[in-house]
Amino acid sequence: MDRLNTSYWSTESLDTAKRESMFRLFERYYAAVDRQTFERDLENKSVVILLTDGEGVVQGFSTVEVILFETESGPATAVYSGDTIISHHHWGDQQLARAWCYLAGQVKQQRPHLPLYWFLIVKGHRTYRYLPAFSRRYYPTYKEPTPPEIQLIMNQLAAAKFGDSYQPELGVIHFQRSRGHLREEWTDLRAELVQKPNIAFFLRRNPGFAAGDELVCLTELSESNMRYVSRTAFLEGMNSCQRGLIFDLESPANATS
């Protein structure tokens, strides 16, 4: 299979054709989505990572928002993952994951003294599995209770972004009407999968995932907490800042394509 092309875009630089291609790919895998909501969510993002094939057709993407916020311990930065999908023809390809970690490394290098968190809301077990693939310690997890200081950050970020739709006692975002959930053909709940500890935990913590409920998750993005592949791309991103920034924290309009 041919290698896909990776590019980074500001929301403003995405033309109508790219937006249309992104939405068509997204609705192929998610039900209860509409173009208006998709566009509204897109406008709130900082950067879009695109994967395209040799003919320029979008085969995957991830929308990213960079958030500067205050915690009880001082200022911090979060990278929030919005709509993310890759064509099933390219499942197993880690190109999008590496591109995302590279971007996160650039964000970290611009505020190296501040903690950087990955703020992720999860509507499917495939996405949840990125947490242990990327990080050594992530929350929530079956391995240990969420530390109080991490739970406070999760509550703060989720409440700020989703208001009353966030249910802190469950750690879940619940909308009165689904804003997108995996189509049944892609949920893949084979017996051998649901017996895996991470997947079983996700299903227990987010039993309403099939109706669009999303589990709030958080992990710190740091060299010591990241696994080899994600750390390698993260460090490459940190080291690349002098050659040019994908997203400039001082000037958010300067995301490049």
C-alpha cells in the first residue's frame, strides 16, 4: 500500500473541497453527524492534520485544539483531540499518530516549563487503546485510581468545554442527542477483544458509547511518560521548532500548510 502524505493546515486555509472530503470520510464511520455541527467544531480547532493519498483524496485526519489554562499548581497547556478518523484501508498505519505526536512536541517546546496534557474524549475502544500505546500513565485506567490532581484537571477541562453535558460523577460526556457515534459495522466487539483489560474497562466506564457518550481521558505528554514510538516523534517535533512552527502559541493564526 502506498504511503500517505501528511500535511498540517490552519482551519482558515482548508478549502471547500478538503472540508467536504473530510466530512464524507467522517460520516462513513460515524452516525448522527451533520455538516453544520462538523463545521462548527472545526472552526474551534487550532490545527488540522490531513492524510491524503497520491491523488489528493483525504484518507484520514485529526482536528486539534491547543488550550492554555490555569491549574491549582499554575499554568498548563493541553492538546485537545477533536474529530479523528482514518480509512479502514489504512488501519494499522501509524502515520497519523506520529504526525500528531510531532505536533505535540512542537507545542511542548514553545512552553517547555509548563506541563502539557493530552485531553481526549473517547467514543470508541479503538481510540481508547491509543492511550496505553502512547503513554505509561494515563487516566482513567483499570490499573489504578485516578489521582485527585489529575481528576481536577479532567473536570476543569471537560466542564469548560462541554458544560452541563459533562457528568463528573461518571467521567462521561452525555448529550441529550448523539453528536456522533460509531456505526454498528465498525464497533468490533468480538469476544476476544472485550476480554482484553483495557477494552473491558472502557466498556464498563462508558456503557453508553454506542449512543454517543464520550469518556473523558487525560495523560501528560512528557519524555518520561511516553512510550518509544510516540516519544520519538514527540522529540522530533521538539527539535524541529527552529526550522519552522506548525502552530505558533504566540500567534495562533500562523499554523502552516
